[in-house]
Amino acid sequence: MAGALERIERQPDLVAPGWALCTVRPESVEFWQGDRQRDHTRLTYRRAEGDWVRELLWP
């Protein structure tokens, strides 16, 4: 991020004037791993005290 900001400050014409930067900081993320027998594995990762905690949702 810092490197990109420095580059934009050095080259202000690098991006269009109307563009904006948005940052997303997720609190949780869920992943599904498919299975041919429809016995999917579901995992969730959530933030807890600055670290990620992994939890098995299914099976």
C-alpha cells in the first residue's frame, strides 16, 4: 500500500482524478469444498484478537 501511494504521489496522472480506493477488512470468511457425494466440507475463518481462528462447520 505504501509503495503504491508513493508512486501515485510521484506520478499524479497515473490514475483518473475521480477514482477512489476502498479497503475491505473481513471479520469472517467461509469456504466450501465440494464432494461428489454432496458431503461438502464447510470451514469458516473469523478474526479473534488480531488473529484468524479456523472452525469446521460441516461435517
